[in-house]
Amino acid sequence: MDLLQFLGYLEQYSVDVVIVGALVAALDFVLKKLLKDRLSANLAVFLPFALGAALYLAYGAAFLGHMEENAGLYIRSGFSCGSFATAAKVIVSQFLTKGKSADRSAVRAACVKELLSPYALLSDEEAASVADLAETDEEGAEKLILSLCEGAPDAAAEFVIGALKGM
């Protein structure tokens, strides 16, 4: 992914989601460093999304108002912040490890591997298959996730597919 592709990726998010998502990524990094021995793998994967929902709710309450009417919208935007933070983590790690970031499909596959890591260690090919299938056939992607990650709840598959929608 070159700079223009990265900027194109950022265009799909609103400014507030990018700012809150960057804050979520930073908090996620700090919390994982501080709590690395006490943080379960399941919680570590969902931490950016929980942080995103909490921080965006706080942002909405402080600056946007109308909490009663828009709480669901704020939580949904918070999940977008968590999705952005997860993708940003993958993109930054690509820049730091290889000197350049991968293309969009490689980023999506890396996110799939990260989100499903508590349930199974997926190969690059399996993660890419899930990411590709999620774009065209969400039900098929959900079935593939559940077959690759035996014992994973249905909610985990839905969560991964939902996170991929913003990427």
C-alpha cells in the first residue's frame, strides 16, 4: 500500500472516527503493554472495539449531545474506531517490519488473523480466503470462519465480518 492508497483508505472514515480511532490505537497499545500478563487473548482482540465504543460514547456525550437518541449511532461509530485502530496497527506494523505496507487485501487478511487469533492460528492463505469471501459472500465467510475456528462463537464470525466492512 503506497501513500495514495493509504489516503484513499482514510477517506472512508470521518475525521472524528480517525481521531478517536488513533486515540484508541494508542490506548490499546499502552494497555496491552501494561497488562500483557493479565490480559487474555480474547480480551486483547476485542479491546480496541470496546475502547472505541466507550471513547466515542464519551465524545458523543461531550461534543455532539442527544445521547438518548443517538447512543446506537455512537456505539456503531465506536466500532468503526476500533476497526480503524486494528487496521492502523496492522498497517503500522507492515511499515515497521518490511519498510512498506502491503496492499489492501493483505491488510484485510492480517486483520482477520489478528481478530481470530484467540480461536485459531490461521495461515496467510486461510486469512486471505476469509477476507476475500467477506467482500462477496458474508454468509459463506461466516461458515468458513466457523469451520476454520472450531469452537468459536457465531458472534466472533459476525464481528470479524463487521470489522472488514469498513476496510
